[in-house]
Amino acid sequence: MKAWRLTPSKSLTLCEEQSEATPEGNVKIKINKSLVSRPDICIYDDSISKPENLVPICSCCGMVVEVGEGVTSLSRGDRVFVKTQRFCEACLACRKGKYSDCQNVEYYGITRDGFARDFAVVQETDCAKLPDRISDDSAVFLDYIAIATQTIISTGVKKGEHLVISGMSALGLVLGQVALYHQIVPIIIDVEEKYLEKAKELGMYYTVNAKAQDPKDKIFHITGGKMAECVAHISSGEVPLSVSMDCVGKSGTLAVVGRHGGKYNLDCSLRPVIENAVTVIGIDSSGSNMQIAINMIANKAINVESLIIGTVGFMDIPTLLEETANSPDHLKKIIDFKQ
């Protein structure tokens, strides 16, 4: 088995390792595709703490090649997406099905070995089976769709209301499409015109360039003076949190949305929280929305393949991490483990 492991000197070493056994309740998968997300970069450049000699990369899709005793929902040859989070299944929240509140959650590629390797052994419950009509390239975005869905659920934003998405990223572009799916009106704020143009290509009519326009003034006019019922601040974006806070209407909701493990600048005065009775929530979990995400891609409700700008091979993972750390792009390069 081959695996890229991070060394203390911020470099990756390719290791030849013994094949893992497949214990009861687990499956072994051959990893097919993945991509690099913001937490992967933060782990790579030592922005956040990590276990020694960690295998990075938070998510993947692959094929089941071995099945442990007691596994009932998966068989050899099944294609699966491996969820970025590993829930304990034992705490009170998990027993109630509230996985987003799991007290003992672990994160692949952050607190335990991730998927910069050719094979991985994971729990049966960590896997979501993929239908044939979902490509591997689309499947690697499932966690983004599930987090976006959790944002809609947690904020309670409704059909016909305005959702400001502040700070573009792949997650922001997915959230805008999920909002449209629910007939919510997305308003996109960013400082880079290319991401605003991509948002327009994906059907988001209202966009605001925060460098060229005053976002608060623009949203005041779009919403007829009442401002937005909900603002989703994408923590990996380039828009300051203070700008997002200014766009929330009276008694509205501000959701700070990101992936666990990212390092973000979230400095902001909380005065508007009191003055405008704003509810603030944090979202970094896909909750139990994976099947919803699979259905959205299968039914072509969400376009994620337009977010892909290229493909690299397994041996290119160190170069990709370094390039992305030095010059981040919110569109994605797919890692093809067969190359």
C-alpha cells in the first residue's frame, strides 16, 4: 500500500506500508478520486495542529474491494463516497440521529489518517453508496452539497427569502445552487470578478463586487430596504465578516459556514447582534444530509463538474498541495488515483 505522510518539515513522504486488515463492520476501498480543500491546506502548511505523520486529504470516493464480517449494506464492487467525518454512533446525539452534534466526532485527514493513499479501511457507516449515474468527479463534491443543505436547514431560510452568500469558494457556489433548488433568492458577494461570473453562469442573478460597490447599499436596494433574512458567511472566502454582518436584516440570521480544520479570520464587532437581534450560528457539519446530496447530483439539480479546472495524478499530490497553499483557487483540481 502506498501513502503520502506529512513530516514535521512541511513535506510529504511516499511510504510503502503493509496492507491493512478489514475488521468486523469495516470495508476496504480502492481510492479513485479526491480533491484538495481548505482544511487540507491548513494541515499541510501547519496552520493547525495535527497528529504526527498524518496522511492528509479529507475526502474521497472509491470502490469496495473487501468486506468485513457483519457488513450488510455494501458488497465488493460497490462505488462509495467516504464521508469526511467519522461519528461515534454512541453518544446521545448520535443515538438520536443528530450526527451534526456528535460529541466524539473525528475528521479524516485532520485528526486521523485521510486519503492520500491508494487503499483505506473505513467503517461501513462512513460510506455512502453511489448510483451508477453519479460520476466520481461529481461524487467528490458530495460533502459540499451536504453542508450547504445543512445551512438551509439550520438557518430556516424559506422559499422567496433572500440568502446572502458572502465570500466565494466551491462551497459558496454549491450553496448558491442549493438555494436556487429551494427557490430561495441567493445574493453573491465577493472581491474576485471571476467567481462572480461563475456564479452567474450557474444561475445566480444577483452578484455584488465588494471592491467596486458598497455591499450593504446594494443589498438594501435588492431587498427593498429590509436587508437579507439570512447571510451565510463562507469562512474560506475573502470577504470580511464585518461586511457579512452589515447585510443581515432585523431579527435575521448570520451563519458562519466552513469546513472543520480551516484557519479563518473571523474578527468582527458583535454590536449588530444586539442592535438588530441577529441570531448567529456556526455550521461545519454535513449532518445526516448525504442521501439528499446524492439525490441532488443524481437528478442534476446541482452542477459541480463546472467547478473543476483540471486533473492531476496520485504522484502529483505534493505539488498540488504546495501550489494550492501558495496560490489558492476556489475552483478545484481533481486527484485521479489511477494516473
